[in-house]
Amino acid sequence: MIQGIIFDYGGTIDSRGVHWSEVIWDGYQAAHVAVSKQQFRDSYVMAERELARVRHILPNDNFHDLLLKKMRIELQDLAQKGHLQCSDIETTAAQVAQYCYDAARSSIEEARPVLDLLSQHYPMMLVSNFYGNVDSVLRDFDLRQYFKGVIESAVVGVRKPNPVIFKLGVDVLEMEPQQVLVVGDSLKKDILPAESLGCHTLWLKGKGWTAEEDELTHPGTITSLSEIPSIINL
């Protein structure tokens, strides 16, 4: 029944289903940033709100550019709260950004054979909550050719979990929702909204933002994108 596939990007293709806060926290540990995880999480949330409010990320920014800007905002917030020396911000931001960029590339290279195989059999769309530069990110990682089109929240003005953003992807595929498989890492933002339209879904489940999320279950759960071909009989 499946005639097309919609992928989420952040957290799905670039981190194996693991919430990006966890990847960045690992980067903090690798850079020996002496803050508590709660202090980090508070600054992580602040930075996300700042990036949503102010256009720090530009359309031509690749993922390393994005990470460097985001790390500066987080670390500046930690410094203002007295958790970090201001003199450490630039060096630490560069270290964490590089760690996270390398982690993303590793995940993407693991996903690439799956994307390559699927794209040979199905038209694919990318539907993502992102900052307005996802096309540049895809091109930097040599992923753009796998997708017929990209629906990005910052461009279309609709954010997940609003199912309208998935309907836009279905419409570009020129299919009915029942013909489309949606793959994402968030039960709330990807899977349930897509199912509300009638799409098939697979939830790539890694470590989430909360313990409550980690306890949730779904019949379409996978732990690796490599499971998809056998599930859809490729």
C-alpha cells in the first residue's frame, strides 16, 4: 500500500532517534564543561526559544554554522548565570559544535544506505521543524538528492505537531495519506499527527527529552532506520 515516504530530519536521520539535547550534552562532557545537566537543559531551552524568536540562523548556514551559533547562545547564558567563565565561551563553543557535527555526520553515513535504497523505490519528502536552513544542511551532508521536496516549518509557517505540515508533504507527493509512510523520532510531533491524517508510521525511538517519553510504546516502533526495508518488504 505504501507509495511514498516522508522523513523527519533532526533526531531521525542525524542522531539515530536520540533527542538532540542528549547529543549536545555528550559534547559538553567531551569538552569538560563543568555544569550540571539541569543547568545545561535550562540553557538548551533558552537557546531554542531565542532561535525561534530571533533569526540568528541564516538560509545558507550549514549544520556546523548552526551548531556554533547555538552553542554560543547556550554558553553565554550559562556564563551570565555564573556557571561558566566568559573567556571560555568561544573555545568551548567550537569544541562542542565540532563534536556534534561529527556525531551528526556519523549518524547520517549510517543512514545513507537506507535512504539510497528507499529512494530507488519510492518518492520521498522531508518534513521538518527547522530554522530556515535545512536545505543547506542537506546539501552539506549530500542528502538533498534523496528527497523530491522539503517542507520546513520556518519556511511554510506551520510547525509540528500540527498535522497540516505533514499534509503539505503528502500533497507534494500527489498521494493520499493512506499511501504514505511517515518516519520520525517523536511520538507526539511526528507519529500521532501523521496517523491523524491516515498515514502509516514508524517511530524511530531513542532516548527522549523526558523519562515519561522513554516509557511510551507504539506498535510501529523501530530502533534503527536499517529496519525499514524489511518492514516494507524491500
